[in-house]
Amino acid sequence: MAGENYDLSIIILNYNVKDLLLKCLESVFKDKQSKSWQVIVVDNASSDGSVEVLKEKYMVSHSPHLGSGEAIELVKNRENIGFASGNNSAIPYIKAPVVLFLNPDTLVIGNAISKSLEYLMGNPDIGALTCRVELPDGRLDYSSHRGFPTPWNSFCYFSGLSKIFPKSPIFSGYAATYLDTHTTHEIDCLTGAFLMVRKIAGDAISWWDSGYFWNGEDIEFCYNLKEKGWKIYFYPEVKIIHWKGSSAKKHRSKTISHGASAMRIFYKKHFYHNYPPILRDIILAGIKLLEHYRKAKAWIYQ
């Protein structure tokens, strides 16, 4: 369905973050202005009135006319089907050669989308990129700049070795802190909060893996892109603000479980058979132990 004069399709998956969604859309349209962008909002059965307020504020249609102003296409799911499946439900409606997956709990600063698109289109070997994603306190959201969670990288990260040796590529591979986050460069993995990707690349990997519900799907996405030979870039010349975890705050225990499940899925798909049986079990036990530790910590500080 590509080829209706759109340069970019923006997909925003929402679940019960109405107020943040409205601020996000406002920042998107400030950058959009008269540009030929398609904006699709997917709602995962929110109960906070998100759909109703969208219909009040924006021109909502399944096929808005090009240049009709602040128009959005709305995809309503009957239940919360998770991040991967939720984003996949918008794929049939894409009408542009480049897609931006943008979290609703983000704020686009200035022309972050425009500049990112310009850089991507100017470098044909790049399949996907992210801009600088900052937390509200100004710190970099580490998820926007990281390596793949191999067993070694994960061990160094969770054991604290990566903090002791932050500039060592051997010990800091998970968060990739040995790379200069003030310069544009290739990375292994970016965040689903701001993931700009060529449609041809997304089609090649069949988009998001629905085996993941909430967490880890962006890592899988990037791993599959790399397997197909596409480059992934970190472009810090522009930025967004990310109120990370806004949709998951009320479901902390489930979020932790989904995170542990994502670790197991990714490990079993890509690394499990690379190790002897006894080490496989030790790694899986480590993931389980981490899950219990995080749940206990969340219970103590709730």
C-alpha cells in the first residue's frame, strides 16, 4: 500500500497514557507542519478515554486526505495485545517508504523527526536509526544505545563489571558506553521508543516478533535487521524526551515477568545452542533469579 505521496508513516501505540499521548501528538504535528507524513495511532483497548479524546481533538479517519491538517488514522484493538502485535496491527495501513515507531510517552524536541528522516534518506546503507532519547532528567535512555544481550554482555552488565570498566568494549558491550554518545555512529540495538526504519527492511524481517509481549521486541527487531545485512545508527544530533515505562507503572510485577520472558525468548532463539547443556541451565537459572530479585525489590519499594 506504499506510494500515496507520503514520505513517512508514524505509528504510535497507545495504552492508557491519554495525556502523554496528546502531548506527543502535539510535538509531532509541530515538526510535521506541511510535510507529507501519515500519522497512525494504534490503541490497545485503553480504558482512560484515549480514543474519545482523539476523536474530539483530531480529524480521525481510516484514510485521511493528504494535507488535511492534524489528521490521524486510528486503529482500535479489542484488547491489549502487547507492543509487538499492537505495532504489527498498523503495518497494513503503511503508505510511506519509511516508518517511525514512536512511543506515546515521548516528546519530540524541535525537528527531531525531520532531521532523522533526512539523515536516513541520505545514507542508503542504513536500515534503521534512532535519535538521542533522553529521560526527563537529561540522562540518556540506555535502551537507545546498546549492544546485543549476549550471555557475556548481560553478565557484565548485571554483575556491575560494565560500571567498573565503562570504556572497555570487552566489559561494557551491553550498554555500549565505550562509544561516544555525542557522535553519530553504528550500533547494534536501539529502542522501540523511537525506531525509524525503511519499509523494505521491515518487510524483509516480517516486522515485529509477536512472541514478545512487552519488552525485548526491539532487540529482536534489531537482531533480525542485522542478520539481513542492514546497518543501525545512533543519530544524536536531535533528541526526544522519554517518560519511560509510563504504561507499565501500574503493572510492575507483570512488567518484570514480561522482561524475564523476553530474556528467555531471545536467549533460546539466538544463543541457547551455542553453549554446553550445563551452562545453558545456569544461564536460564540466572534469568529466573534476576526476575525474583527485581520483584522483591519492587515489592520493598512500592
